[in-house]
Amino acid sequence: MANASNPPLSRPLPRSRPVGLGHWRAFLAVAEHLNFRAAAESLSLTQSAVSRQIQALEDEIGLPLFLRHTRAVELTGSGAQLLRSCTPAIERIDAAVRLARQSAGRKSVAITTWASFASMWLIPRMEDFQRVHPDIDIRIDASDLAVDLDTSDVDLALRYGLPGHRMQGGQRLFGEQLAVVASPWLLKASGTPKMPADLAHFTLIEAGDAHRTANLEWLSWRRWFDTQGCGQLQPKRWLYFNYAHQIVQAALAGQGLALARMPLIADALASGDLVEVMPGHRLDSPLAYWLLTGPRSSQRPEIQAFCAWLALEAESTRRAIGDMPDPDTLASPY
């Protein structure tokens, strides 16, 4: 039992200061080769220098990371756990450094958007911009995650949603309607539906999460049925996909009828790859497509050039789909 003359032993508190990156590189090299000499050669360091870095790292963490044997070493459980965590982090740092070196002194535009919009609308139009501006590099980050333009290295965001605070300061590119579309080959084989009730004889393609995801309820077949007065209609079968470009691809392949977003399929309709079925039964959507510009990017000439080009492309899409935007929503970000 402890008393005043013999206080209980206590473990030292773990250190909280950051560990130098050089220690982690030494750790990764030794973990890869399981040999201090081979690790030192790969880093162009002496064996004693690598050994000191590993010892310093273990002192900082407060745990042994390697078991030293006569001719080799092996990772401890703690070492293996750290290896799984730090390897992807170091790889991301190295990739960022490579990108920074490659882009040093070059003009570039970094864009974040979601995969379907990138593949169906943005990328097919990029050749025109690149032909006029061959000296500007373009980086497209296609992700469903919203990127914070205030803190990231992304210049522009192309987003989809309702007007509101999330789109504040953005430029409305175009709105949308939903149209029933199909492959001409499907219609040739199965006949063209003349009225909403005829859709009961077809496979209908829909977003699998349309009824579970905010805003996507606006895009559902069930809403279309309700507006057409046939809310109880059931198709021959359902075909579900996660993304808009998958839905359209299935329609192009003749796998069923799709309720598709007009801005994303205008080119396919113009080329005849898709045919609009019952054009008098389009469904209005309150959702729109927006351009937002990062606060540190708006004055750069390459950003202004890209935004000007994007505005022209958006105008072309508005004409193609018959979109008449509200002028109050057209605040310019540059």
C-alpha cells in the first residue's frame, strides 16, 4: 500500500508534439525491407542514422515498433498498426508534392463536380476549351462529397441542387425538366407508348436511392405517375442504378425507359441516340445546376477564361432544353 514516503509509480504521459516526417520515412523503409542496412541504402543514409531515427520514433511514441534479431527485424503489433495508417498518408503527401512540382509555373483550373455531370456534360465539351486555351491545365475531381472552396485547392465547383444558402454567390447555369426517353431500337422492337398507361408494358429505369436521398424524390417515376394521374401504375419490371450516367447508359443499351434529366441528355437527343417518348409529358424539377468560384481564384485570368467559356456552354444547353431562367438567380461569381 502506498504512503507519503513511498508514492506509487506512475507511467510517463505520452508526448503530444508532432513527429518529424523523416522519422516516418525511416520507419516505412525499415518496415519495407525488414533490414536496417537495406533501409539505409534506399534512403541514402548511414545505417546508424536510420537506427537513431527509429529509436527516436519509438521514444516519441513510447512503444517498440520492431523486434531486433541478429540478421533481421520484424514489426511488433503496434508497428504493424502504425504502418497501415501512415503508409497512405505519406503516399498522399508524395502525390501532392509531385503535383505541385508538375504544376509550378503553369496555369491550371481545378474543378470539383459529381461523376455523372462530369462524364455526361463537362468532359464531352472540354475539347473546345482546350483547343482555344492549350496552355491551361485542367484537373477534374469527380466526387459526390462537397468540397469546401474556402479551404481546399479547388478553384470551381459545379453543383446540383435547390436554390438556397449552399448556392449563395453562385451562378445558375441552367435548370431542368425530366423527360421519358428510350433507345430507338427498343421502340422499334416494342412499339412507342402513346399515353402514360402504356408504360405498364415496359421496364422502367430509376435511381435506386431516389426515395431515400434528399432532392432525388423529385426525379422519381412515382412522382411522374402522380402528375399524370396514374399513381397506381406498375411497370413490367424495375431496373435500378446508383448514378444518372448509368441510368442513361442502360437506356441507350435498350434496357428500358428512363426518366432522364434534360440537360444531361440534350446531346443524345440531338444525335438520335435517344428518343423522347411523349414529349408533352415532361416533368418540371425545382433543381438546378450551379457554378461556384473559390474566393482565392476569381481574379486569376485562367479562371475567368474558363468561367466565360462555361457560361457560353450553359447558354447553349439552355437553348437546347428550352430553359428560361429567373434573372434574379444569375448572380455572377467573377
